[in-house]
Amino acid sequence: MVDHRVQILLDDERYKKVVREAERRGTSIAAVIRDAIDRLPTDLEARRAAIAAILAAEPMPVPQDPADLRRERGARA
């Protein structure tokens, strides 16, 4: 059930893109936009992706003293 009305402004390129996709699917522009919103990751999905990226990262040397980490972070800022 659709409960909220939203008005958006699109530039010509985006509008044409969404119109082409709606025509390709044989559906409305609104349905294409709702589908795009449904494909946005949830917070849980984003967290899982971040964890997976961390676990897949190559090992690297880490200083034993947390103060060294803080100094390293400050040097990059």
C-alpha cells in the first residue's frame, strides 16, 4: 500500500533514463523509482558488507601502543 506522496525534480538526463527504464519494463516511472529505493542497502546490509571487507583485507602491521595509532591518524588528517 502506498501511503506517502513525494515530489522530486529530475534533470533532463535522469528523467529520460527513468522513462526509458519504465518503457523497457512496461511499468510506470513511479514503479521504477520505488524499485530503486527498495534496492538501497539497509543498515544491517551495510554493516555486513563492511565486516566482510575488513575480514577480506590483507593483514598489515599494527603498532602495539594505541598512542602510536593516534599519532599515525593525526599525521594523515
